[in-house]
Amino acid sequence: MKKSFFTVLLLAFATSIFAQYQNKDGNRIGISGGVNQSTLYTSNFTTKPGNGYAGGLSVRGNYYNNWSMIYGMQFFVNKFSLETISTSLKKDTEFNLQGVQVRLLLSYNIIKDHISVDFGPVLQVNGKLGVDSRDENNLIKGTLLQSKQILDVSKINGNAYFGISAGGKVVRAVIFYEYGFTNVLGNLNSVEGLTLLNGNKSFKGNIGTISGQIIFNL
């Protein structure tokens, strides 16, 4: 999967360079990075948000009047915790989700080159959940599940993006929120025996992430 991520990244970067060369006034290549806080919204487990990070590339191009379009790709690490039991003691066990996202956003320029509102769909391709090997056998509170039994989550997910960016032509700050409208825990429902260990309940969960990033435009 890592090789595929880097291949997509190189293709996106090459496309961005070509677009920038063709129309230097209309298109801007952005390199971004920042931190995020993610939460797993689910009735199956007791969850707490965690802090992660993300970074990537984007191209902003003029579209029509005060509207622009943004194509972007970024790698991310999202983290959250579940309440578990380890050796009869309560403990928050941290999980992480790593992957890549591809965005196609509409952007309304409130003040051209300075303030905009951005929104649109995000395609997310991620791996399994990660957990520290020392916490793999922790029992998830309210279930008979061990932490290692819920790692094989859905690999392809869709998110809705809404953000606000502000700054100048070269440096901009952006804060945005993403909500996963697909069931990131859906793949667990196909694993035999897991729903029984989950109190005979289906797995349902959506990830929400708020992120603050800095964009440097070339």
C-alpha cells in the first residue's frame, strides 16, 4: 500500500507542476502540514479523541467569478482512544489510523487571495487500525472483544469536508472539519463471531476530525 501512496503522490505532484507552468496566475500549488484531533463516533464503545497529524499537496485553480476549485492529496495519522480493561484495571487504549486522502473541493472566495470557504467530498484509503503490542489483549469495556480483534476496519471510506482558509498568496492558515459518512467499522460485521462478542450488536462508527494546517503556496 505504501508504494501505491508514493506513486499517487508523484503523479499528483507532476500534474501540479504542469498546471502551474501552464497558468501561473490561475493555479497555485500548495504544500501543507499540521495537526488534527479525531474522534470515533460510535455507540459500540466508550471513546475519547486523540491528536494526530497530516500533510500533503494541493492545487487551487480559478473556476468562475469568486469560485475556485481545489484538488488535493494528503497523508494522515488519526488517533483516538477506547476505554478498556487491562489486568482488571481501567485503561484508555490508543488506536491510530493511517492512510491517504484525495479531495476535490469547491472554494468560495470571500476576499480573493485572502479568505475563502471550502467544501466538498474526500475519498479516503486507509490501512488497518494500529495499536501498541502491549495493549493488544486489553478487553474493550462493555464487550468481550480484545483490542486486536477490531483492527481490520473498512479500507475505503468517504468524508465530507468543510473548512475556512485565510492569509495571503504565499502563506495561508486553514482550519477544517471532516466527517466520515461511511461506516469505518463496517468491515468488522463480516468477521464471524465478532458481533456476538460485541453483545450481539452490529458495528457502526464514523470518524470526525478537526484539523489546523499551514499552506505554503509556490
